[in-house]
Amino acid sequence: MARILGIDYGTKRVGISATDPLQIIVNGLTTVPTSEIFEFLENYMKEEEVECIVVGEPMHEDGSPAQIAHLVVGFIRKIKKLYPDIKVDTQDERYTSREAKEIILQSGIKKKKRRDKGLVDEVSAVLILQDYLGHR
């Protein structure tokens, strides 16, 4: 089987997670600057087989699209163009940043590391992918 990637897209950074090849366990991979995401994907896909990319869909609490939703749509469009054989799906990402901050706080990580916004994005990508797998 191939891996599934989870992406928490942001205007500054992109958090990335991936399943194991059996699609059972989700691990945080990294956070990259948004300007480098396609370079990262290209390099990753040379090394690993990916069958699906799950992108967090930014929503307000009432279910309406968040301000950056149009950027996510453009991002997804570009992924589909570059990788037409890979399925692209979305997953509601409401509350993932809040949950990620809580998980990081409870993990006992030192205060300086907890302030790392990249870590929040990476953990958010893990939560997005876990939610997706749970709803499949």
C-alpha cells in the first residue's frame, strides 16, 4: 500500500503528516515554508509512494469557509495538475490548531518549543489526517 499525506496549509507555513505504508499510524513529518511546499512534495514523492493527499479545509465555527479558503482551493488545483494520478481529498480542519496547542501543552514540551508555530502546524496536519482516516 501507499502512504497518505496530510497537509495543514497556511500562508506562511505548511504542516505535513503521513501515514505508514499500511495506513494505520499517522506521524508528523515536518513544517515547510509555503513557498517550498511543491519542492518538498516533489522530493517526497520520489522517495515514497503516495496514493492520496488530504488537505485541511479551513472553516469558521459556523461552517462557512475561512478567509484563506480560496488559497487552499488554488493549492489543491495545483496539486491535481501536478499529480493527476494521486487522489486529493479535503478534511474539515476546524479546531485542529486549538487541539494541537493543547496536545503540545500536555506533552510536557519546554515553553520555548511550545511557542514554535511550526510545531503547531505539524501537529495540526497529524490531527487532520487522523480525522480523515477515522471518517473513511
